[in-house]
Amino acid sequence: MSVPRGDVFLAGVGGQGTLLASEVLCDALLLSGFDVKKSEVHGMAQRGGSVTTHLRFGPKVYSPLIEPGKADLLIAFEKMEALRFAHYLRPGGAMVVNAQEIFPPSVATGQERYPQDVAERLRAVTDRLHMVDALAAALSMREVRTVNIVLVGAASHFLPLPEAAYEEALKARLPEKFVAVNVQAFRAGRALLQPALLQ
Amino acid sequence: MSVLVKKEEIRLLSGNEAIARGAFEAGVKVASGYPGTPSTEILENFVRYEGVYAEWAPNEKVAVEVAIGASMGGVRALATMKHVGVNVAADPIFTASYTGVRGGLVIVTADDPELHSSQNEQDNRHYAVAAKIPMLEPSDSFEAKEFTRLAFELSEKYDTPVFLRTTTRISHAKGVVRLEEPAGPAFPPGFTPDPAKWVMLPVNAKRRHVVVEERTKALREFAETWDGNRIEWGDRSLGIITSGVSYPYVKEAFPEASVLKIGLAWPLPERLFREFAAGVSRIVVVEELDPHLETHVKTLGIPAQGKELIPIVGELDPRIVRQAITGEAISVRAPETVPPRPPNLCPGCPHRGLFFALKKLKVTVTGDIGCYTLATLPPLGAMDSCICMGASIGNAHGMEKALGPDGAGKVVAVIGDSTFLHSGVTGLMNVVYNRGISTVILLDNDITAMTGAQENPATGKTLHGEPTRRTDLPALCRALGVEHVYTVNPHDMKQTEKVLRREVARPEPSVIITKAPCALLPEHRRKKRPVYEVIADLCTGCKACSRLGCPAIEWVPFTPEESVAAGKKARQKGMSRISPLLCDGCNQCPPLCKFQAILEKKS
């Protein structure tokens, strides 16, 4: 799928590495000649809270923020976070969602239950829902911290960039000793979704 | 690590990275600041450049004083802080406005509309007006770098400190920046004595005030002609006056409209506003927070709409701007209802142990600014106030004086190591001096944690990563006159509680230092740590461990059938589980389990 511009919304839980994932996406987009703007929040929210990144690319981008109902792609690092920010997706937009569940305090302490119907509710938002098990893929590489790059790999099917752009971005961004495992994570993530299944 | 410098290179930088780059290109030699979201990354990036000096000061006042001294010494100097940091630094800033500068002096104020990580959302453009200091306001990373360079030139040309104001969406948004070669000031370093300029005795300051007023007039003339204040003519039926991050929102929402973009938030031009007003049929001022531009426009007698349409609270975005001006409600899908996910203390956080113990004492806890402010949230719920950096100690002392003998042993102040050194020391001095009896708990996790792990005077390392002398916290407290200073390991909650009870009851000031490193420190993460697990057969579902509020401890609810199937009593509603991915091995939870169900996991 080739688009001249796009709004990508990333949602996750503080500590999951959404920041690195969005950096890699930005670098890959910039290397491919797009104007890019990205916005996220640092500080207190990062301590295990909901974290989001707004990433926009095109020939010329003004606002660093995506409006609700305008995102072309939502990449969620945690299942329930996909639902929390589902209203940012435009009608017909695509979602790549990590099936991993991380309990928020109210669930972890037994005050309320983790919603059991997340997948159904997400499907009601878009029929272009792609649920992947990025945690299992990362664990199979014995590096749990690569969940973020596995998701970048899965999401890469929805962005107008060649694979080489991501790998180049990873090489530029990461210390050398982490490049190989992250390139592997990217490829594993990309292999989680078969292009034929994608609309 | 040095950042490579190439000619005419294009980079994607955050606003903070762009300011650091701009300061480097401007030849800044000395930079000082105190970490605070969203300003922190400016100095963290600046320090990586070759040939610069940068430091974390204990607070923003010291940072500005250091920068003023460097400017007096004839080099370009930078001070960085978040919006509320300017409150702390206001004293030197207001008089630096009178003295002016030698080397260019720029003060960055990073404001936080929407309070992403702050205790208020004050609009620091008021400081520019009040201190009579010019203020540049970039609209994206590109301008952040260009304006930083310009700020140093203006500072020297007009003999004034210059404010550079960002907001969170400038500081933490990334955009394309054009890198250039560094170029410093056209004079060598060196201090030239000039008492009439540098010694602000009333007689001198009186004369400098006249200079300040003349300077503002000259800068207003600059504001009329500088192309950073510019009219972008479009459709003349709608004219929008805007600045900062609101400019890209306006361009996004109203690409056809005529726009007056203001890059210098103070002093403001007059003729330019009149020219714009004459050319459009309707004027709307779009700015975040207070009506700064709007008030000026209206003072000129120009009819305009502003805060009656644009929210005064929180940050804007293109949708808010569009709806406010057109009045059209754009329907989007309503957000789904899901359990909230507020920030939480990390697994293995030493603060959790302290607050768990503290909660049992049922005392009033005056709090402070840091990760530990999160202990306010359930299930810990162990903090009663949080005002500003260092406030906890003064608050506790004041409350004790208010309550008299009834308050004895019922109020405790809680403050972090960096916050204590920032502005808690004087509060503690006051307790001792004024015969207070407060118990002060000093949470020493060996780092400034909330802002992402910055060094401070008690960590033994500088911003450049060099080893240095540590401020000895117990010795400092004793030097202030506190006789009872005790250090405990907050992960050992039993011992911590014992010391707490003893010191709270003591009718004298005391300091309890809870000493354990932040769980996010790389040195800690590299250590081999155990991982704990809940033995399912032993867990009775009593939830004693859940009350810690540790993210690694998860509650697994049971139906009565599931309970019986698991060999439990039908009325057991669930059991605890420890996530091996999250457990930090802090050993806080095992002693809480009366059934010895939490054991070290065998690998």
C-alpha cells in the first residue's frame, strides 16, 4: 500500500519501548524523503501509565498532533491500550495490536476485571484489525525487550517504505551489539502478518 | 560521545535537541539548569558537544546565577528549566534584566500546558512582560534551533537576557532541523569591571532601569520588522493571530486563512497588528493558556475574538481550534470505556516499601515533587499534600505550629534526595531554628528519578559523567542541627516501620533517610536479582500482597467453580500471581504473606 501521507498513532504502557519504536519509524520515514513530525510525552506518564506517540508524515506536515478520527494506522503495544485510543483511528484505518495483557492497578489489585471482550470491541471499530503475539516472538528470540521492534515489523506492511529503510534506521539508532537481534525482531514481526491477508 | 558536525545536514530533532544544537552553534560555553519536564533533554544533549561545559545546578536560581556569571565573564551562557523553575529563579532574572549581559545570556522556560508532568500550567509569557525581557517563541524544532541562535545575537546586540519559551509539544515533538556551522561571539572572554552595570546598588539600578525602558522601545522596533513576526496573507475573511505551537494547529485547521504569526512573544509590535487588522474582516487570536496576545491586540483598540472561543485551560490541537472558530461540532467515535491506567511506582521501587510502612502509622503526610508523589494513588494512598519543590518540610512545620500539642507526632514530611537539595534544606533549617518537632523522611534513591535519572550533588557524578564529591546527606542534616538522623533500608518494611514509629513520637526534629537505589538505574538493573513467584497451592487469596500496589503482582479472579477445580474453597475469589517479566526481586512482598506462598523462583 503506498500513501503519500499518513498519521500513525502508537499506544502502549510506559516501559514497553514505544519511544524507540517511534524513533525507528521516524528515521526510516525521514531516510525515505518524507517530512515527519512526532510528538510524545515524557516524565510522569512514563511510570507504567498509558503512553502515546503521534507520528505524522507527508510532503509537508504542520501539526505534531493527530486529531481523533484521523489516524491511518494504530499500533498498540498492549491489547487494552488499543481500545483506549481506538477513537483516534479513521474509518477504515488499520490496527496492529499486540495481544499481550498488562494489568493496570485497578485490575492487578482485583478492583475490576481486565475486559474480556477487547478483540470483539476492536473488530467493531475496524475490520482491518491485526492481532499479533509480539511477546511470544520476542521471547522466542530470548530478548523480551524486542517486543517494540517486532511490532514495528508487523506494522511495516502498512507503511510505504522498503524493508531496507527500517534496517538502516535500526543500525543508525542502536548500539552495535543490539542491531542484529533487533533486525531479527523486525523480520520476525514482519513475518507475523502475511501480505496476502492484508487489505 | 560527541555529535558529529557536518555542513548543511538535515536532522530530525526534538525541540529540546534543536535548542541544544542551536546553543552549540551559537558558541555557548557554559550551560546550567535543573532537570524538569519538559526541559530536561536540552542539557543532556548539549553536554555531548565538543568543547562545552554544562552542569546540573541544585536548583534553577543557582543555574541562572551561574549563567549570569558566565555572561559577565564574556562567554555565551544558557540556563534551562521548566516553567515552575522560573519561579525559583525569578530573583536573579529580574535584576539580570537591569544589568544586561556581556556574553549572550539565554534562559529557556519550558512550559507545560495540559500539565503532562507538572503541578500547575502557568503561562510564562507573563514573566517576559514583568521582567521586561524579550521572549522568543518557536513553533517547531526548525525554529527552535534558529531562534536559539538568534536569541544569543539579540542578547548581545540589545544588552539583555533573552527568554526562549517552549511548550511540551515543542520540546518533545520532533521535526526537521537544518544544521549549520558553529559561530561564537565576536569578542574574547574576560571580565571588565563596570560597577555602574554590574553592581545593583540603588543608585546604579535606578539608572539601569532607564536603560531597560529604552531597550524595550528598541526591541519593539525590531519586532515591527523582523520576519519571525510576519503576515501570511490568504483569505481576507478570516485573520488569525497566533504564536508558538498554536501556529501549526492553525495552519492545519485553516490552511486558507490569513495569519499573523508572532515569533517574538515580547515586546509585541504595534504597526504590524494594525496592518493585519486593516486587511482582514474578522480577527481571532489563537493561543494556548492566557490571553497574552489578545490583551495586547485589544489594548490597541483592535476588535478581536479570543478566549471567548479558544479554551484557556489545557493545550490546543487542530480539532479544538477548528471547532472553536467554526462552531461546527465534528463527530468522531466516542472513546471506549476501559479501566484507567495511571502512572504507578515501578516494580522494585524502594519508595513503595516506605509508603506501605508509613500508611500504617495513620499520620498526615506532607509530600513533595518526585516519583513518590505517585504514592498518593491507591492502593498506597499515603500522601496528603504536594505544592512545589521543597514545600513538604515547611508544610509539615506550619501544620504542626497550627495544630499545637494536638499535632505532635501526627505530621510527617516526605521529600526526595534531589528535591531536598533543591529547596528542602532551608525548610529543615527552619524547623530546627524555630523549635519544630517535624519528622522528615528523606527518600534517597541516589538519582533525580522522575525526570529520567539525572545526577545531583548527592550522587557523586556530574552531568559530564565525571566523579565528584558527594553531598553527605546525614552530615548535612546534622550540620543543620538535627540530632536524630537515621538511615534505613525501605525494602525492609518491618525495620522501617519500627524507626518511623519511634521518630514520629519523638518531640524533637528528626530525619529518617530511606536509602536504596532507584530500580531503573542501570547499575541496579545489571545486578543479578531473584524473581519471586506465588505458589498457587498455598495462596488463600487474602490480598495482603496486593495492597503493595506493585505492578508485578496480578490478581487472578476465580469463579466458585474454578476455585473448587483448583482445589480451593468455593468462597476463595481468586489468587495472586507474580509476573516474571515485571518482578524486580525487591523482596518487599514475601514477608507480607502469612502463608509463605511467595517464594524465590527456581530458574
